[in-house]
Amino acid sequence: MEPLLSFSLGGTWGHSAGGAENQNLGKRMFARLKKVISASVVGLLSLAISQISTAQEKLPLDAFASLPAILAVKVSPDGKQLGMIRATGKDGGYILEIFQTKNLKRRPVRIGTDRMEMRNFYWLNDERVLVDFRQLLDDANEREWVGKSAVVNSDAKGKWLELPDRARIMNLWEKNPKEILISYDANDNRVPDVVRFNIRNGRTSMVMRSDERTGNYIADYDGEVRGATRFDSGANSIIQLARVKGDSKWKEIKVINPELRETFELLDFSIEDPNEVYVLSNQGEDKAGVYTLNIETGEYSERLFGLRSVDAGGILQSFKKDSYGELIGFWYNTGDQKRYYLDGQEEALFKAMEGLFPGKRVSYASRSDNDNAIVIRTTGAKDPGSFYLLLDKSKLEFIGARKPQLSEEALVDVEYKSFKARDGLKIPSYITIPKGEAPFPAIVLPHGGPWARDFGGYDEWAQLLAHHGYVVIQPQFRGSEGYGLNHWMAGDEKWGYEMQDDLDDAAMYLVERGLATKDKLAIFGWSYGGYAAFAGSMRDNNVYQCAIAGAGVSDLDSIRGELGANRFLRELQRPTIQGVSPIDQVDKVNIPILVVHGDIDIRVHVSHSRRFVSRLKAEDKFHKYVELKDADHFSNTLSYDHKTEFYTELLGWLETQCFN
């Protein structure tokens, strides 16, 4: 599908800037890089591929269940050091290694801890690194995973400076190298405050006390807090606030309510005009686009960027030291993430990178201030993620792969197609088709949220299922974000009704295409997808032979009070959650159902599954219940042991209870 782009230059339709000179620059850079590409890249890639025999019918479960070998790769601001969080085993055991970019074979500095699970890191300067962890803690007789962060020296010497528990990093504050901005509950009133944290000695100083109605603070490039969100309980509305540069008074810039809501997101403050903010908004259009909003006057610019097919995604900004924060382009997603550049040199460099990896999604994992060291990340349906280091725009070295056990030969391509639901609504979908001859047994895999969407690329669950012979469709059902206001709001109060019809229609679409047959269909999902599996297990004239509900919502009444940590989203979404409450209709379950839930899930409490299973037992319905010990809600936080147990149960259930 070719997107139609709108770029506001006097309201005209146009193409990205750059011209012949920049295009030639990109061609020359691409040609030079192809000539000097390190032979070690080819060797390492060949080795990775040869480790898995293409003749092997099925990979061991570990190939999918093992945690990523690499979590993050980033270069220091001066480009002289490269940090990498890598696993020490298939169950993670992550450590941070610091290499010298000019000699990656030299023994690295190793930073690690046995007490906490490392998740990410950031260079604060050339000597200091901020590392994110999570730790399993007992809190008020409840076990939960708690996020933590610490500042460490890149040479691993000296003491660690731990940030307060549950601190959120707001701003790494480029203009003040001694401090960062964080948000956490500093006075135990359950509302996060804004605090400066000194990265040299760990001292804190209060910037702003929060009240019970205001939060989600945003800082500009000078570290000044100038954006916030407030909840108006009387009007049941969300109010976006902003402040004029240097002013302490908040101004209302947008009021959103469930009845008349629209997409509105404050993306960032303009570096060119500090009293303008970039926003993602509809402004009377179905598809959201990017605008600037003047805080002083309340006036919007013309649409800077937008598409006719999907919502715009956001803005691209420079992270170079001499142009930090400048607008250089936009991004969007029509099946896969794409970029639209305003800066000709940036466009030429990016196209040169893309030219090296045809068919892959290319992104910058990290860049030095002078661009002499760039970490490139590639992803794709058949690439779970690979990292490369580009030095001096001339030497490319392969760093490693997130899932080295998986070769491209072991994975399959993904189609991005649309079908029409029974009422005519267009439903975009990702379809993962296994090797072999159709028809295949089929899985409908709805995403969580439901205010979310799938983004294409590598999906572990879809690839796992396709590897075992199942065709998988991931429909972007009504209620999904990213496809315009009408598509988003069409899901309001339609839980278990029209939203569920879209999933059934996705199954029938596979049948119509000859990819599946009516007697071999299943539904599997997690979070909202788990709700959809609950609801799908009890429909009249059921199209499925079985269901798998992971971390699912079973009680709509209770979930309205359990929507998670984001209070503002909770208040906005709560009125839209109406429809079939599965817990009240367990007697209608008419297919086998596998229920899976983590026992310390704080987003959808495990009681949703426990109560549903208790009623399944009372109604003598065929089912199996698997509870994952110490597992939280989010699928990307499942441990190796969790995934091994879950994947074994999932594949076993499909084989023995669905399609035997």
C-alpha cells in the first residue's frame, strides 16, 4: 500500500527535501560502504545461519523461549566506547559490557549485579551510565516487580548511586551534565513529584510537588517542567496543560472527554520556538497528524504532516550536540514503520543505511555526537533484531543478534492485508503463513490494549506458531489505535460484540483465501486478547474449536477499577468498557479453553482467571489452568522458565485439544 503524504509548505502535497545533491551523497556513501564492509560481518552471519540446519523439521523450544542474547547496544557521546547489555545464559543473567569502539576484540569492562535484573542503560556522559533494573520485592504481603535505576561509572569503579524506588526518568537534561530529572513519590502521598538527581553524589532537590489531580509532567530541553495532565472529576475529562517559557502559570491547551475525545498527544517542545509544542492531533480530521500549537495564543499551525490511510506516528528530532532537539522529520506505520525526512543529509544517511539491508527495517540504536560511531539495528519478520557498528561512515562491523538461535530460514514472511468485516468496516491485518501447502490450522491472535495496535516485524508468538504449522492472523479490530478516530471509537462499548465479530470475520477471511478450513480454527490472546479469548469461548454458533486466554480480563465491572498505573488513561478509557462480561456467562462456554495467568499480575489481577476457572469447574466445562509463578502482566517480561512452561502448554493444547 503506497501512503499518500501531506507536507505543509503552503498547504501543498509534496515530497521530502534533499534534491539531487543529497541523493548522490547517499548513493556514494552506499557504494563506499558496500566495498569496505568488514569481511567479519559476512563470516559471523554465515556462522549464525549455519548453526541451524535448514533440514531440521522443528527447532527446539529453547530457540524461541530463550531470552534475547542482546537487549541494548549504545555508543558513548564521544563515540569511543560501546555499551552492550548481553545475556550470560538462556535465562538472561544480563550484564553490561563496555567496549572500545576502535578495538571490539579487546576484553570489555563488565558491570553486573546478582540482586536485580538488568533491563536497559543510557549514557549520561562519556564516563557515567544510567542502568535500569527490575527487582522482585515483597510489598505489604504482595510480591511485585519494581523498577529501579542506578548511576555507575563506565570503568566499573566507584560506588553505585541508586535512584529512589519506582523513579521514572523524565529528562536526561543535556544542558546540565551534573543532574537528571526524575519523577517519584517523594513524600509518600501516592502522587509522583518532580525531582533533580545529581549523578555525581546522588543528592536530590525538589522541583515540583504534585497534587492529587495533576501529573504526567513533561520537561523541555532546558529541564524546565512545562507540560502536565490534569483530571477533572466533575466533567470526567482529561486536561492537557502547558506553561509559557519562564512562566509558573499553567494554561489549558486541550480538554478531552470520552464522548467527544480525539487523539491528542503533546510530543515535545519546539527548540526553534520554545512557546510552541509539537502535538499529534486530529483537528477535525479522521486521521491524526502533526501540528505545532502556540501556548500563548492557543493557535494551531497548518498540518505539518499527515496521511490519508493511518494516523501519523510522531516526530523525528536531532540528537546531535550542535542541533539537539531540531525537527528533522516524521514517522508513521503503514504495515511497517517508515520515516519521512525534512533534512536532506539525514535522509541521505538513512537511505544509505537502508541500502545495506534490503527488506529490513533499519533504525539507529545509538549515535555519537559527531556521527563517527553509529549503532544500526535491523529488524524484520525474519529478523528478531541484529546490531551493527558503523565507524567513520566507512567500516561496518556485526555486533550480534538478539535471537542467534533463529536463522532467517527458520522464520517466515508476514503479509499485511485488509479484509472487510461483516458491516463493511476495513480491518487491516498481519498474516504469518507457515511453510508448506495450505490450508493450515489457524490461530486468530488479537493484540492487547485494546487501545493499541500491532506494528509488524518479528512477533515471537506468531513465528513460534507458524514454525509449528499454524497460520496466524493478527487483526487490527475496531477499537485499535493508529487507524483514525472512527476506527478507534468504533470499539467503544462494543466489547464482546462488534469487536468480537471482527475476530471471527478474520478467521473466515483465512478460510475464504484457502489458508484455513472451518474445522481447524482457534483464538489465542493476552491481556485484552485474553478477554477476547474468554468471550470467544462462549459465542453462539462458535467458529472456533478451542481458545487460549492469557492474562485475560473476565470481569468488566472490576476491570474498570483496575486499569493500571496511568490514572489519566484509566479515567478516559473506563466509560468505553461496556459489553459482554465473560464471568457472568461461563455457562455458555462451548469449546475447550486453556487459561494462563501470572500470579503477581498488577495490571489484570490473577483473580480474573481464578474466578473464571472456578466457575468453569462448577459448570463442568473442559479446561486447563496454568498459573505462572512470579510472572507479571506484560509478555515481554516473561522469564525463560515462564516461556518454556507457557509455550509447552500452548503447543500441547493446540495439538491435543484443538486439532487432534
